[in-house]
Amino acid sequence: MIHEELRKHTTVAHQQLEKLVISQLKTIRNKEDYASLLKIFYAYFNCLEQAIRPYISDEVLPDYAERRHAISLANDIKGLGEILTGLPEVTVPPIDNTVKAFGALYVMEGSIMGGTIIIQMLARCGVTDGISFFRGYGSETGAKWASFVSVLDRYINEDSEQEAIEAANQTFSHFTNVFLQ
């Protein structure tokens, strides 16, 4: 199963990014701090979605239009009383086919899995607004992840597996770089 290979071969990159995100979360003291974190996510996810969009159609991933998008982040930022300015500069890996798009989307969709923990961390510092992005799909999160993994496992084969793994690792790496600016 490709999703298992992706998880295995992206563990180091995933852990590096996760460490930076958790470190940033631990510095949040108010809504303004949280909005700054969301702006990092928004800048990266928005750019990455634009790179992915030409390669993920309804035929490839039927519920793509229903999945979380950067618009959720934008709405959370606005809900905190902030505006979409002061965004960091970001670069995303080159996405020039559906296999690479799925590798990048694996990282984006996987980000929902830790949302509950992030929401709990935010609540400890009094932040309870602007959390729709990290809420993911609510009670449907598990089902949405399973649906995505099923399509991923059907679409990516042994011949394209390495390309998807490389795209996922690059996606993690580029996102990590935004936190290191």
C-alpha cells in the first residue's frame, strides 16, 4: 500500500516539520500569535493548492472540491480579526503531474490528523476561535482520510511510488523552510 510506504519514507521530514509547528504552537499567547501561525499555513497551503489544482480532477479524486482548502485558513484568520497581509514568502516543490500532486496532497490531507491535539494546545492558552482548519472534517475526518488513502493506493503504483514519495518529502521540506525564515 502506497500510503504505508509514504508514511515510512517521509517520517524524518514529517517529524522535522512537526517539531517546528509544535515549537511555534508553544509560543502562542493570544489570538494575534495564533493568527501569525495561521498565516504561515495559509501562505503555504494556498500556493501548494494552486500547484496541485491542474492535476487533481473530479475523475481522479471525486470529493476534492469538498476537501479543506486554504480558504478555511483565510476564514479563520479573518475570524480572528486579522487580514491576509504580512504573509511569508513561500516556495513549493515542482508539481507537474498527478503523481506528484498526490504526494503533496498526502502531506496536506495528513495535516488533519493532528488537528485535535492542536486545538487542545490552543485551548490551554485561551484560543478557541479560528480553529475550523484544524477541526478538519469534524466527525468525518477518519472517513475522509480513509477515502483519500483508498484513492491514493489505487492511483499510485509501484512504478510511480518513488515519485510520489519524493514529492511528499519535498512538500514537507518546503513547508519546514517557511518556519525557518
